[in-house]
Amino acid sequence: MKTKSITEVFFREKPVSMLIQLKNASSPVYASVLAKQVDCTYSHVVKILQEMQKSGLVEFKKEGRLKILELTNKGRNIAKGMEGIKSSI
């Protein structure tokens, strides 16, 4: 299986939407909730989140059986930039 570079992952609509949703979240976000927000399957969202985690953009915080998603500072900065680019297009 070919591994995608992080650049290939981020210049697609769903990953950008996921970052922006996480940045603008006012309450804890779970992968299942994020999947509904960006109109994507849960398995696809988890796959993208794993790539984001490897790149240091998101963290999974475990609360019991639940995993809460949080942007890192790096992820927040990229989300702000992507949101600006998206609004300019």
C-alpha cells in the first residue's frame, strides 16, 4: 500500500473541513461527531485523523472509553491558515 505524503492529505476538501471544524469547536469533539459534521464515513475520518496525529496536528485524549480530539498548536495554526485560504477561494 502506498503511503501518502502529508501534502497530499491536506489539499483535499475533507481533511481541511475536519481541521476547521476542530478549530471552531466549542465543545469536545469525537471522531463519530466529526464524521457527521464533514459528511464522511467514520472509517475515513479515523484514517485521516491517524495521519494528522502522526504529523503532530491532533491529539487523542482518552476519557474512559471515549477519545476526545484536540488540535495541537501546530494543527491550530494550520487550520487558521487553511480557513483563510478557503474563505479567499
